[in-house]
Amino acid sequence: MGINSERDVEANLQIGPTDKGMVRIFVESQGTEVPMDFHPDEADEIAEEIRAAARAARAVKG
């Protein structure tokens, strides 16, 4: 499965700070939970990647 492969799967996504000073991205789907913790600087990099992908997606639709 690649980035362009569509799947009909529902998932819940939560993003927030932990009590340890990390940023957690938490994904839950079909009984599987995936917690991913990042240092704040790493979270900033991920956020920029998401923003860049959004810009690229707009260009495709544009």
C-alpha cells in the first residue's frame, strides 16, 4: 500500500502534549492503537511537512 492507494478504513486521530513534554500523535483503528511520541522540534518538522503536502495538494486540484 502506498500513499496513493485508497482504503475504506476509519480511524481516529488525536494530537496533543504529553505530561513528559512530548507531542503525541495517537491513531486508533479497528481495535489497534498506535501512539507516536515526538520531541517538540520533531513535531514542528512534521507540521511543516503537513503544510507542504497541503500546498502541493492544492496545486494538483488547482
